[in-house]
Amino acid sequence: MRHRLKGRQLGRAKGPRRAMYRIMVTDFLRHGRIQTTVAKAKEVRSLAEGMITLGKNGTLNNRRNVSAFVTDKTVVKKIFDDIAPKYTERLGGYTRITRKGNRPGDGAEMVFLELVD
């Protein structure tokens, strides 16, 4: 029974699911926009917003926490130097999910996950 368990399993074990989240968050923060399914976008959104919130403070401990999750050092630098300073006045809601339509192969609903300007 799944009483009071958070998060989506997405048909994967814990290790592969965490690796997928790390890669997706890294790519999302690198490009500012990704195309994915609704369930994955909702999970990645919360993780990416957490990384941006850590980047707003800019302490060494926050930098280490972001580096432990994000897989590319240039993206970590981009979070602290470019992305986070844009949102200093904003308390949250750094991302937007825009629905695109259904995927031709299996009919899964696709979305664009993008950073808010």
C-alpha cells in the first residue's frame, strides 16, 4: 500500500529514476526549456525550482548541494551566475508547463517545461 508516499514511480526503480531526474534537471537548466511528458515535467519542475532557490543564496554549502545533484559543472556555474540572480525578487514559480499535444507513438500527453522570464 502506498500510504503517504510522495513522488511518482514512473515505472522505474529508485536508482534509474533518480538518474533520470538528475539528467533532466541538468538539461532543463542548461537549455531553459525541455519537451517531456506531463508526469515527468511535474517531478522535474519541483527539483529544478529547488536548485534555483539554492542558487539565489549563493553560499558554499548551497553550491555543494547543487553540485551533488546537477551532473555538469558549467550548469552549476550558470545557475549561480545567470539563472538565480534573475529571480531574486520572485518567491517561487520559476517554471511554466505548456501543454503541446499527444505523442504520435503511444498517445502520451507532451508538454514544454520552460523557465519563466
